[in-house]
Amino acid sequence: MCAAYIMYTAVLGVYAFWGPKAGKRIYHMSGESADVIFGGVTVITGVFGSLGGGLVLDALGSTLVNANIVCGVSVFVGLVLVLIAFLAARNFTIFIVLFGLGDLALFMIQAPVNAIGMWSVPAALRPLAISMVTVSIHLLGDVPSPPLVGALQS
């Protein structure tokens, strides 16, 4: 679970860092507008996606199987929408709508993946387990991924 969450977080780190730069280059945006738009989309979809994933899991029933289903479906839908945004959008408005919907779907794993992390260890170890997951996803995921992708592009 933790390895997959690290990879997921690495992808979000790349989107957050390189997305505005790609927006500026592909759609000829000027100044800080790409940073503000991408940042705003990320904040809004992060809040609503995280809440939505928790609500969906509660509605389905909080089980390990359902949490894995929500994670799998959310990541698949998010992947498809983000790929369509990057590969087929002809203008920035269509791109950002598709990208935003993809981000919304991707952020829906937050509550289920944390539930999986807690359900995977004995109750006495849950605080330590979640703190270790949190440190791991940032230390190995979203922190190193933007410079690594930049190095690969060079």
C-alpha cells in the first residue's frame, strides 16, 4: 500500500511543479496566471476530492474491499481524464476542466487509502503507521519527483 501511495504522491508532485510550466508553454500563458489557476484547481479538487472519497467509502460501507475499490476506480478515472486533458484538449479551458475533473477523481483516494493504512496494522500501531506513511509519501514521493523528472528531461 505504501509503495503505491508513494508513486501516486510522486505523480501529484510532478503535476504541481511542472503543470503550470507546461500550461505556460503549451497554451502561451503569461505571468503567474498558470501558477494561480493550477494552484487553485489543485486546492479545490484536493478538498472536494478528499471529502468525496470519504463520503463514497461511507456510502458503500467502510470495508477494506470497498476502500480498495474506491482507490482503484478513482485512480483509473483520474488517469483517463488527465491523459485526455494532456493528449486531446485543443484549448486551455477544455484542458483545465478535464485536468480538474481528473484531479478530483485522483484526490478521492485520500480517505480510503488512509483507512487501508490503519486497517492494515493492529489498533495500537495505527498512529505510528499513519505517521510513517505520511513521512514516506513525502520523503520518497512528492519531494524528489519534480527534480527527478526535470533531470530526466535534460
